[in-house]
Amino acid sequence: MIWRLNRLIRVLGLVLLSVCSAHVFSQETEFDLRLDRAYELRYQYPDSASAILEDLLKEALEKGNVEQIILARNNLAMSQKEMGRLGDAIKLVFDNLALIDSTNVKDPQNTYLVAGHVSGASGRMDDARAYYDRALEKFLELDDEEGVAYTYSGMGILEYDNGNFQNALKYYLLSELHWTKSDDPLYADLLNNIGAVYIEFGKFEAALSYYRRSYEIYDDLNWRADVAMLQYNLGELYMTMEDFDSSVYYYESSLQTAQEIRSAVDEYWAYMGLYELNKVIGNSSKALEYFEMYIHLRDSISESQNYDDAMAYKAQYENSLKDQKILEQEVRLENERFRSEKNEQERKRKQIENLFLWISIGLVAAIGLVIFLMYSRIKRVNQELRLQKERVELKNRLIDQSLYEKEILLKEIHHRVKNNLQIISSLLNLQSHRIEDEKAIETLNVSRDRIQAIALVHQKLYQSKDLSKVDFKAYLNDLLDQQKSAYSSLSSKLMIESNCIDLRLSLDVAVPLGIILSELVTNAFKHGLSQISQPKLCIDLYEKSDTFFLQIKDNGPGLPEGFSYENSESLGMEIIQALVSQIEAELTHSNDQGAVFLIKFSDQL
């Protein structure tokens, strides 16, 4: 984004120098009236104002009135600068500086201030700082508050142009301290410039507030050139804030104002803003149209216009301060040196041509050698990279093959473990048919159930794609079906409710937890539900605060008073206690219209 600062030269010189004229002339003269008229026309009709100032300068030169010459030149220099004619402005300033040196003018501070503005605008920052320092010294000496304020403002602009935004804000605030009138157009300039600094700091709302206050002052005064500048700045700021409707409004208003006052500089800025805006919002045809107008105006108001002439005047001014004899001596020495150098150059010309030829040949040969070496190196590196890539791909294939073989082997292991456990279960089942002791049969059946619970885990693993985790929800449901089928007397009237989250557990947790679940379900079937007309078993698996809970509840008579599974002599409870400790879980029990067991566990061992 490019923000327009009010360079203080739209009004600064005329205001200061008009004040100065009030001190010089005891009563208002025709010169003063015409100077005031140029001041009034400067913002709406800058060409007419410049014409008046040129006439005043011509008449002052004819009369030899030094004060009027200085006033007219300073005001005309600012007018030319504002219209983009930097070369003419610099010429006028140096003419005034030469006049001040030759006539010993008592109050040169206004000319120093104008020289600072024009030098800064032409990019000669060191000269501008020097002129500002000289102006500030005189204003402070004269206790001129307005002059101090104007100088600090100019110094702030200079720092802003150099990207020293913190220093720029410091000088602007110093300028504000010395300001005396809040409705002064120069105060509006300062508000505009402070707004531009706040934009650089990213404080858009603060910048918007300063811009609006500045705009109101210019609009009330009907200073159209400054209104056009503030309309451009508001358009730029709203585009930055992505309020594109407001941005279009202010850019178009700036263009309309610039065309009304025939200000090519303000039209240039307005077209540039409209080009940037339409480019941002994607309106390519409009952007191209505005870009062409912007380029046309840029070429027509090139700031380099007459710059060489201005530098010649500067040289004339500087040379006029030197002693004439020293100047003539320097000219003679320069002529002699020129003739000597010309002869020497003629003598060495052929040598230089030959040297240049051999150097060119050497460079071509060197470049060719470098290209050849680079090509050879690149070719060698590419070959090495290709071989390395092939080796990596081969290793990856071997790793993939090895992983696949290990996965098949692991599945086979789980399958064989499951089959072996099924064989053991079948052997126990066969053995139970050959035993008449009911207690022994019951013991074998319980052992068989435990073995089947373990076998079911291995079955789920070899059926799963992930051999490290067991789908515990599916396992739980299969285990319940298996247990239910083992108790045929209950299966016809038993109702089982299972509310389980999807959960995959490691083998180290799934096997012990499956045996615990098998023991508790078996206990419920044997002792809690066997004598109930409408037996019901509820299994809930849920998660809370990264911890899992497994609850087994029946609607039987409940646990006997004083029951403690830690003190129970039952083998099943001893197994439960051992497995709960193994997986670092917690088991609690209670009575709630039946026995309730709650297991609190995690999958991290």
C-alpha cells in the first residue's frame, strides 16, 4: 500500500511567508493582495496561482525588492513542487539561497524550511535534514511556535519517507505540542500524516479517526486538492480493511475532485488507487483501464523533469561562493589533465582491445569448462541417486515381504493357539461325560468356559486385520452368546442387554478382562438368575475421562450381606482378584435390585 502524506508545502510556505510579509510591510500593498489571491487559487486552480506568482517574481526582480523576490520565489517553488515540477522548484530555492548569502537577509529561516521540503521531495535527504536543522535553530531562537511546529512536521515527513516510522511519529507529536490553532489547515495536514504512521503500525482504527478529522477540516475550508488527497487515503485505508464498497466510493470521489481542480498529480494517485483496488477484487478489465490512465499520467508528470537544469543552478550557486582565481586555476588544470588523458587513452586503446579479446576467449573457455564439469557432476549425482533409489526400493520390498510373512505367521500362531485351546476344551467336555461326581463335572465345565474365553480372544485376533488389538465389543457379544448357550435352562427366558462402545484392547488387557467377564457372567447365571422367572443381565461398557468402565448387573437376589470378593474362598473370585491386579484395574460391587460389579480399567499397562 502507498499512503499519501501531506507534504506541508501545499500551504506551509504561503502561510509562513505571508506572515513574514506582514512584518516586512507596514501596510497591505498590491503585492500582498496578489499574493493572497494566489494563496486562494492555489488549491482549486494551481496553474492560475503559479501564473500570479511568476508575475510577482518578475515585477519584484525589476524593482530589485529583495524581500518580495524571496517571498515570490519561495511560494512559487512550493507551487511548482506540488505540481510535480521538481526541477523548477529546486532552481528557485537555490536562487534564493544565493540571494540570501549575497545580501545578508536577517530572517532566512523560511527559505531554509522551503529548501528542506524541496530537497526531501527530490530525494536528497542529507541536504533536507541540514536545511531543517538550520530552520529549527532560527525558529527556536525567535520563539516562533508556528515555525517550530512546521519544521518538526517536515522532519517527520522526511523520517517517514526513509521508513523510520517511530522517529516520524516522534516529530509529528513534537509538532502537535507547538500547534496553536486546531482549525488550521496545517493542523489537518498533521492529522493526515499521523494517520499514515498509525497505518504502518497496523492501528487502522486510530488511523481512520485521524483521517476523518483531517478530512472534515479540509472539507469545511473547501481546500479541494487536500480533500482529493484525503479521499485517496481513505480509499486506500478501507481497501486495507477489506471494506471495498467504501474504498470504491472514496477513490472515485478523489478522482472526481482531482478532475474538478485539474490536478494531474491527484488524478494520478486516484487512478493508481482504482487500479490496485480492481486488481484486488478481481475486476481485470477495470483494472487494465485504470492502469493505462495511471501510466499515462505518470509519464506526463515525471518528477525528473528539468532536474538537470536544477542541478546546474545548484552548481552555479555553489561555484559563486568560491574564489574566482581558484576556479580559473582548476579549469586550467582540468584542461591539461584532459589532454594528457586523451593521449594516454589513444595509446592504450589497442592494448585494451587486445586484452579484452583474450579475456573474452578465456572467459568463454572457463565458462565452457565449468559447464562441462557441472554436467559431469550432475550426471554422476543422478546415477548415484538412481542407484540409491533402487536400493531403497529393494529394501522396502524386502521389509514389506518380511512384514507380510510375519503377519501371516502371527495369524497362524493365533489360529493354532485357538485350535489347541478348543481341543483342550473338547477334552474337558469329553472327560465331564465320564465323571459322575456333579461337583467335578461343574469344575470341569467352569475350566472349559475359561479356556473358551481365552480361545475366543485368539479367534478374534486371527480374524482381524490388526493383530495387536482385539475388538472387545464384538468379543464381549460372542462371549455372552457362548455363555448363554452353555446354560440351556436359562437361554429360553434370559434377556441380555448389552450397551458397549467400540473399543479395541491390547492382548495383555483383553485376555484377563475376558476371563473376569466370563467368571462374573457365570456367577450371575449360577447364583443370581437360576431361580428368577424373568432373568435379566445388563452389560455396559463406557468411557469417562480417559478411563474405561465395564459394569455387569443382574436382577437376582443380590450379594449376601458382608460379601467381599477379596475374602471369598471361591476359586472364581480368587482368579478375578488376581486378574484385576494383573491389569491394574479396580473392581467394586454393590446391590441395586440385584448384584452389580463395576470394573474400572485402562488400556495402558
